[in-house]
Amino acid sequence: MLGFASDAGVTRNQGRAGAREAPAAIRQALAGLAAPADLPTIADLGDIVVDADDLEAGHTLLGEHVALALQTYRRVVVLGGGHETAFGSWSGLHSAKPDEKIGIINLDAHLDLRNVGNAGASSGTPFNQIRNAAPEHFDYLCIGVARE
């Protein structure tokens, strides 16, 4: 488990701040759940903290940490509060497995395929960023898209 504590993507997308608190809130919610005795140990790798509006540096750092974690662990789950986790997560997975096709399932009312604007990437741009970075490996499905 790796947290991505950032409000930058959501606020750039004109959403409400608070995504930064998600990793801690998710951990707290999970802490009280019962788990089977044979559940493999889950390693908590801490949080990538994005200070102020430095989302691009956060994406780079998240990608580096995901790629590094995949050298030791079969899976890495990134905890965050918005889609701004997607690009950094994908970057790390793609770096660790450059020849693999990575399937993306987005459960959302929005496609989040916007172009990066003047303010930079946001929670509305990650899947377009991924498509632009590796179009030959882009395999995307959005479930729950609103008609309007």
C-alpha cells in the first residue's frame, strides 16, 4: 500500500479540496475490518505527499515508488482521493513492465480524458496523459459514464 496525499489535481480541476486526507482516512477505515488468518501481510509503504501545487513532481515520485515497490511485491495499491493518482501509478507500473499492456478500468461518471491545460495536469486529465504517453499500450474502459 502506498498513499498519494495531494489536493493539487482536484483543485486544478475546480473540485473540493480534501483528497489529500484520503490515504489516512482509508487506512483508518480499513484498520477496523476483520481479515482472514491466512491473509498475506500487507506492507504499508507510507505516503507520497504533494506540497502545494507540485502535482507533476508528485506524479514522478509516485511512479518511482510504484516501480521500486514492484521489484519486491506482486501488487501495489495506491490510496488517494482523486484520479490524480492514476498517472503516477501507471507511470510506475509501465516503468516496471514496459512491454506489458496495462488495462485500466475507471469507475466514474466522467471519462477523465481531458487535455492538460494551462494550469497543468488535473484529476480530469490522467487517462489522456496515459494515452499520449503510450498509445500503443493504452487499454481503457470507463464504467458508469453519465449521459450528460
